[in-house]
Amino acid sequence: MASKDPVLTPELLKILKIFGVASIALVLFFSFFDSYRADNTGEDKTFRMTSSSRLFFLNLRAIDYQREIRKDAGMTLFRHGGFSFDSDVPTVMLVLILNTPKDESYLYLEPQGTDWPLNILAVWGDNQKALDFNNGNKFDQFNQAEELHALVQKEAEFFLLVSGQKIPLWQTESEKEALKSTFEDYFRILNNQ
């Protein structure tokens, strides 16, 4: 009968202690510094809203908005009360859209009394910029909203160009506040301050 050699020799026990302790120490060390995780889902998180930001908006900020529930699309549309809704003059409103089933939020430029494409002239100081917006997908609308937001922060005045006419946009204080509030709420919902 063959003699049994001991499996756990003193040398093997020393090696296991060294690598075992080192492995445990590395795991503990990296568990404290786990601020970055690889995102291998392939999802686009541009429009992703968190539950906390959605609840903050619905509980505290939504009171300033008129709500339209679109059951066919599973979305809720919010129009700020500072925009004038019954005007016969062509205008553009910002509509904040919550797509709760997908946990996404969008911002849509909604023409009133006019149609796409929207030609908007922004004037600030000695500068002016012509904006040509086409109705597009959520990415196009997001880019248009970001472009408008940058000009709103510069305190630009806006004009809608319709059939050669230059119609003032968002001129009253309530409309300016509605515009700023809608942008602020939208970027807060996206956690994109």
C-alpha cells in the first residue's frame, strides 16, 4: 500500500496564507473604491430619469404645470402654466414629457398656430443667431432644447419667423419664467444640472 503524503505541507500552508490574505485585502480595498462600474448593457441613459427625481417633480414642481395624460402612448405631458394657451398669435411651447413605463423624460418644442419647420431668431447684445428646427426624434428634440437653453441663459430675446413676419416669442415675464422653469425642471429630472 502506498504511503499517504500529507497534502497540506508547511510550505503549502505558508503560500496559502500569503495569497489568501493578499486576496482578501485586495477585495476589501477595491470594495471601498467602487465608484466606477462598467456599463455593458448597451442602453442609452441620455433620457433616463431616476425615481427620486421623478417623484420630486411630481410632488413639488408639477403643480405649476397643466397635465395631459396620453394613455395611448403611456406618457404624461406637462405644459407650464406661464405659457399663454389661448393666443391666436403663432407661438412655441416647451412640453415636458414623462414616459413612466420606460423611466425616460423628453422635452418637446410644440408649435401653436404654426407648423414645422420652426424658424427662430435669437438676439442677445449685438449678436443674433437663426435657429432652424425640424420635427424629429427624441435626440433631435434634445439637441434643439440644449441649443435653446444655452441662449436662454444668455438672456436672448426670441422671435418666430413665419411667412416673413417676425413674431416675438416668450416676451412676458411669466413666459420667460415658464421657459426657465421648464428647462430647470427637465434637467433636474435627468440629473443633468
